[in-house]
Amino acid sequence: MELTQPLIAPSILSADFARLGEQVREVVDAGAAVIHIDVMDGHFVPPLSMGPQVVSAVRDLGLGAHLDVHLMIEHPERQIQDFASAGADTITIHAEATPHVHRAVQQIREHGCRAGLAFCPATPLAVLEELELDLALCMSVNPGWGGQAFIPASIEKLTLMRALVGEDTVVEVDGGVDAATAAPAAEAGAGWLVAGSAVFGTADPAAAFTALTAAVRPS
């Protein structure tokens, strides 16, 4: 699939796991080129979510979507190989989660994936000047729970992030993306916009995805 920007990346964190395959298929059939997979370990953030088995299950659907795996876990370097082997296309780690960010980014690439780095709302972006990345992720909520409200200061942070990274680096935003916040975030520089409850928290995820896509790509 062509990863034309800006695009909405539905997050399966908000999906109905009893119908996960069905719901992922619905949004991919509606045009979703990227599926976002939030991994939480109960340490870096309090909740537990999913592991490599879920990544593998989504890959085995054979839908051709780009699997964007966001590791909200401590010491991500210990898990990179497992998620790469499970079928991740992009693996994003947190700047706050390891003292060995450069090495972890190298590991991601050594395992054949695109490398991303995420920043919590209060984390400065200076490390972006030290790294070459495929993706830079601005958390527009505090990580750990779906359904939070978009932090308004994230718009300015997205603008700064876009200025700091290279033209080939995707700027992604995650948290509180909905009909009201998607367009301003895209205008500020976000190329990939993660939407969880705004897509899978609705009665018709495919229609919600289509509406959000229209909001960031007005005709």
C-alpha cells in the first residue's frame, strides 16, 4: 500500500479483541495503510496490553497493511528482535525508556524494520539532533490509556519536531486524535495520525476512519 501522507493510522488498542481480525480488515478495506499496535509492559506505563503474538496474528491476516509497533516498555532493546520476527514494519521506542537510544535504534534497523523514537509530552526533543530516524512520534497525551484528551501544546511540539527531523522522516502524533484535532495536527506537520477510540470506539470503524481521513485530506 502507498503510505501517502497525511494518513490516519488506526490503533488496535481500542479495538474489540473478540473481533480483532474482523475490525482490522474493515478499516484496511476502507483504505487504512497503517495499523498502529500499542505495546505496554505494566512498568513504563501502568497498563499491560499486547505482545508479539498479537503482531503476528495481525500480520497473518495477510492484508498488506504496514504494522506500526509502538513499544511503551522499559528496556525495549530486550524485545526488539521478538517484535521484528513477529512482523513489525516500524518499531518505535521511547526516548525515556532506555539509556541506550542510539544502540536500540541500530538494533531495530539490524532486524529489518524502520526505526522510530517517541517523546512523552514533557520530554525535550534535543536528542532528535543526534539521531537519524525513520519516524518521530509526538505523544499528545500521557502514554498508557486510550480515550484521553489531546494536549493543546502538542501542536507547537509537532511544528518543532517537523523542523528538527529530515524530510524523509515521518512525524507521527498519538493521543486524542479525533474530528476536532486531526486537521490542526496535520497542519502542524503530522504525517501519520494515530486514532484509537475515534475509530474503533465507534459503531462503524470503517466509516469513522473514512471521516477522519477526509478531515486531514480535504478535497
